[in-house]
Amino acid sequence: MKKILIISPYFAPANAADMQRIRMSLPYFMDMGWEAEVVSCDPKYYEGSIDELLLESIPKSTKIHYVSAFNKKYTSKIGLGSLALRSIWFYKRKVNQLLRKGHFDLIYFSTTEFPICILGAYWKKKFQVPYVIDMQDPWHTDYYENKQKNERPPKYWFSYRLNKYLEPIAMRKVDGLIAVSGQYNRDLIKRYALNVPYTTITFGAFEEDIEIAKTNLNKYPSVLKRKGKIEVGYIGRGGYDMQDAVRILFQVFAKALKEDYKYFDQFYFNFIGTSYAPSGQGKKTIAPLADQLKLGNYINEDPDRIPFYQAINTLADMDILFICGSNDEKYTASKIYPYLLLEKPLLAIFHENSSVVEILRKCSNATVVTFQESDETKEKKIKSFLQQFTEVKYKLNRENFFPYTAKEMTKRQCILFDRAISQKNEH
């Protein structure tokens, strides 16, 4: 049995998107010939939403090692807030101990706390253990360079320069790459002239999550406040890069409302958990669009995130599900699978090059609208969907969906792991 050490600063019970791949893969690693151990930060150092129920999906046999981190209360005074920067020294010390005591065939960084990945090159040199990096988002990117200041992430000036310096340290010695977008891999291969195994693997669908949510409905009830309307729901991050997709929906709805007020007045749009900021501190990025189009009475945005399984139960309570994508064509949405598994009326608006478009079209009869379609086509598809959603039976195509299950995605990860260590052995 080969052994893999997984580096994931945020891990269950953190309700963080970047730990979901590992959480959903752990039940299957052993079957694929890999014994996995996880090194995570102690949950007391986490920010954001916590969902203790997430621990139920982790195999009881999983060995999890916890490291400390410097308290953000103090480090934020010198501008260091990220968990990666606060924990990197503790990670170095803990993993050094683990690698001295036991044998590991591979180290796997699966996180968007990217600065921690520079330790891969250090551990490879010190202990001759190869490492693979999972790119769930771009690390160093010029995407925001031409954006207005208010559209850039907090502390962008500092993080842009830090990422530009740190990314090469991790990438020049990496032994394999996994990415949710093929373009992420292509960019890195070209930027660093890499000759390593790489593969594109989106997040997997973990059907057990739907059952866990249903079983715990009393503990994690829907947060939807029904208003006697046709409730449309989106749960996930907002942001300026999502506004193009949301604007398309709002513009069509505003026009339809004028043409057939009696029917379209029945609709109400819910946007929940649109910010990663601590509870009560999130900035609304969807509601301002509604206000511009005088749709404020039809839309509610709550930036605060809710527990993972409560989010599933809330989506299940909606009449219609809506999912939107970034104007960045490389973007892929990890959250699409619960939407599909709930088998409810689904409207999606994405860049046509997003991997989500292909998945939705292959696996469902969801209405998929892309940015590149004509305004006339967009309007016709969205309006028709809203008018006829009760007449269509929404079902998941299980045969086409199978390759996107967590088990199959884990299998593909393990194939990449095998290639990475084989390349190391050849050298």
C-alpha cells in the first residue's frame, strides 16, 4: 500500500470550498491503493463557517494531524491574515517530524492556501519525497490587473507581488499537477516549461451528502423564508466577476415583468452566502445590480455563509435553482453537483468555455445559457424556462453522470499520483 500525506490547511469541519475534494476522496483512496493521512490546521484557527456534520463523511480510520497557527488577532496588525502564512512555520515543523518517523511515497497539496505549497520543494530536497499540487484556483494571475480598485480582492497589491514571488518556488520542482481547469495546467506548463504528469479533474459528486442533509433536516433546516412566491435560489459566492451572468438574468426578468406582470410578479430570487467575509461583514455584490434595474422587491441577497448541509436543505426547499459562473472562462464551479443531484428545475448562465457547460448538457436537461449567445437567444431561453419550468421533469442522466462521481474523480487523482512517483523512480 502506497502512502500519501495530504496538506489541507482548511479541513472538515471548516465549510471551505477548497477542502471538499479531499473530503470526498478520502472514502476511496484505500480502494485505489493509497493510504492517506491529512495534515490540517487546528479548527480553532479557522475563519468562516463551521459545519461539524461534515466530519460524518470522513472515514473513521483517517489519521488527521493538526498544526497550530499564529493568532490572526496579532498577525493582522502586520498585514498577515491568511491561514497559509500564519501556519507555514508550524507545518514545516510538524511534517518534518512525520517524514522522519515514517515513509510517505507522495505529498499532495490540495488547497487554495497556496503559499503553503512552497514547502513541497523544501521537503522534496530534504526527504526526497515528490509532491503534487492541486490547482483549484489560479495562484499567480493577471486577471485583476485591469480591474478597478473596488473590484480587486482585499490587499491585492501585496498578494499579487507575493504570489508572483512564491509560485515559482513551488512550481519549478513540482512532480505533478491536478487542476479543475485545463487552462490552469496549460498556463503553468508554459510559464515554467514543466515536463511533469498533469491532468484536469473537476470536483466530484458525493451523493452521500444529499442523504446526510436529509437525515439531519431537523438540525439543519432550510433558511428560506417563503413569501408565497416562486422561490428561485442560488447559494455560493458572488463577486464582481459573477455580475455579468446575474445581469443577464435580471435584464431578461425585468423585461418579462413589464410584458406579463401578473405571471412574473410571482417570482422571488434568493442569493445566499455570497461572501467569504466573516458573518455580518460581507459586501453585497448582487443586490446593487437588482437596484439598478428597479428589481429590489424581487431579490434578496444575504452575504453570510451557512453550514454546508443547511445549504443543501435550503436548495432542496427552492422551486427553481439558479447557478451562475464567472466571466473568467477558466472558472469551474465545484458547487454544481448538489444542484444536479437534487433533480430540480435548473437554470445556469456561464461562459461557454467553462467545463460546467459540458457537464450540465451531458448530465441533465437543465437550461444552459452562455455569454456568447445572442441577446435574443438568451432572452428566449430564460423566459421560456421561467414560463415552462413546471411542465418539465428534471432528471439526472446517471450513465453520463457516473464519470463525475467522487469515486471516479478519486480514481483519476490516483492515476496521476502513480505517474508522478513513477517519474521520480525513473530518475
